[in-house]
Amino acid sequence: MEPRTALETAARLIYRFLMNSIFANLPTTIFETMSLLARETGAVNLGQGFPDDPGPEDVRRKAAEAVMDGWNQYPPMMGLPELRQAVAAHYARFQGLDLDPAGEIMVTSGATEAIAGALMALIEPGDEVVLFQPLYDAYLPLVLRAGGVPRFVSLEPPHWNLTKEALARAFSPRTKLVLFNNPLNPAATVFCDADLALLAEFCIGHDAIAVCDEVWEHVIFDGRAHKPLMALPGMRERTVKIGSAGKIFGMTGWKVGFVMAPPPLMRVLAKAHQFLTFTTPPNLQSAVAYGLGKEDSWFSEMRAGLQRSRDRFEAGLKACGFVVLPSEGTYFINIDLAASGINEDDAGFAQRLVREFGVASIPVSAFYAQDAVTTVLRFCFAKHDATLDAALERLRRVL
Ligand code: GLN
């Protein structure tokens, strides 16, 4: 029926343009916002997490060759068989996992797709989902859109560790799923064995599925070894493990992810993937298959290089007078504003830092849905020495 009055027309327009409230009410992600601000102001961008380095040349060359000489039509929906084989071999070599490439591995367009797909596939409206704050900004909107009811566990600096009390408050008989990020962005910490065991105990006790975003698994320092939650006793059949070539090879724009799960879960994950992205560029997939097979030394040198950058930047921050929180993994290191004598909140300070001093960072409060920690600021150190030194030169004037 046509609207008859101006009021009816307005009402109809409002109704038509009332978009999904979860997405309509979201701000643009902090990463995009800070990168834009860095471009506008000519700031050194240590906000959004991406390396300066273009990535391993041989892997890029493989991709270029595959674009020119290879298959550019739809690859199989589950991913190129050669990549699924390479993923299985890679995780057997580095993490002792025994994954069946045919039924337990799927290639996705980045880890974010894998997470979105897992949440869409596994959550029934009303299911409770345990989330850990600080949480990656995509998690909560995706959980809510899937109909999940979030139950937050808040982790606190400087250790950001799990406690039995906090888990007991968040888990309930309605817990369906836990979304867990280890190593943890933005805290830059690696959960210890005791924390993993505690979480496994709660997942098993509540018959919950663990969706593990382990994209930083290779980016860990000081001789640490990554322990996938999936490898803990009782977790193999209830864990969805997610990895990302973008993080492993430092080419964050590639958006080639992989998801590993036992067959009954994988069958459902595949249904979500088939209507989300369906497939991922085949040329990038074959280059990633090649890259995952690189010798051990490439992976240890990659870590060593990042660790050197971390050490250089950490020493520089300390020399500027900032109090630094330990960085055990990821591309990130945090400063404690309050302990550094800065009484502004992180969001305001990050704005001032980029506008007045020319350094972009990420306020950690952006990773909270409630009761935000507002005294911690994140920097990305995965940069050339010259970039880090230019930032430090500017940061020296702050305190
Ligand atoms: N993972 C990146 C970070 O934490 C950001 C990715 C993005 O910009 N969406 O900085």
C-alpha cells in the first residue's frame, strides 16, 4: 500500500533503512580508523598490525607463477588438496598434531572468515558463548549476529591469566562454545600450561566446543613453543583450531586461513564456508602450500627477526621513560600508561599521540565490550629498524 501522508512516508523510510542493529551501531574498526589517521597526519603507523617487510620472496614468486601459469578458476571448496596436505604436515611437524587432510582441514579466506563461519555454524540462538576480554574486535559482533549470548571473562594486566573463579562465573549449563585466542592479541601474552589445562577442564566439564584462534602460533619469543588447546587430553573431539598464512608469512593482506576440526564439526563448518566465501584464491593457496613446507630454520629466523625488533623497540620505549608490559608473542608490545605517569585514558592519549607527536598506536580499551582497561596502549613492532627508530625519536618528546 502506498503511503498517503508525509508522516507515513517518513515512517516507511525509517523502517526500510533500519538495518541490522548489531552492525548499524558499530563504529569502524579501530585498526582502520588509526591507519586512516596515520595517513592523514603523516604519522609513523605502529597501530594496525602488519609488517613493513614485503614477505618471503620465494613464496611471493610462487604466487606470481601460479597466477600466470596456474589455475585461476574455482578451486575445490575445501581448499586445494596440496594445501590441505601441507597444513597437515606442517602441524604434525611443529605441533605434533595428527590431522586428516581429507576430513579435518578446510581453507578459508583468512582467519576472520574461519571464525565467522564457525560461529554461524555452531551457535544456536540463545547458546552462551564464553569470551575473554581483551577480545579481538570482530568476535563480539559475530557472536551476537549468530544469536549467541556472550559471557565475558576479564583478564587483567600485567599477566592477563585465567583464574578458576573467573571461569566458574562465566561458564554455565548453557555454555555451548568458548572463543579463545592464544597467543593473545592485544595482550601479547602466551597462555601458560596451567591456564590451558584449566580451560580444557571447564570445556570438558561443560561439554563445550573450543574455537581457538591461534593465528599468532608462530610468532612467539624467547624459545617458547606453541601448545594448541586441541592437543590437551579430551579436547581433540571438541576443538576447532584456526590458523593463518597471513600471520605465518607476514603477509596480512593475503587472507588465507585454515580451520582444523574433527569430522562431525568440520561437516557443519563446511556448510557455513560454502555460502560465505565458498573458496579462496587458488594461486595464493598453492604459494602457501609451498611456504608451509619451508625448512625449520626459516620459521626460527622469522621469530628471531621479530624478537630483535621487539627488543630494540622495548629498550627504546624504556629509554623514553615508558613502563612496558612483557611481550611474549604477536607483533605487539604494550605500555602501561598509568604506571608511566600518564593520567589520560588510552583512547584520548592515542589521539594525542598521533596528532601531536606523529605516532599511531591502538588503545587496548577498543578490545573490551564492558569494564574496559583504559590504561594500556598497544604498539606494533613488526617494522624495519628505521621505522621503529623514527617512532622512538617522536616518542622521546612525550614524557
Ligand atoms: N589483526 C590486526 C591487528 O590486531 C588487525 C586486523 C584488521 O585491521 N582488521 O592489528
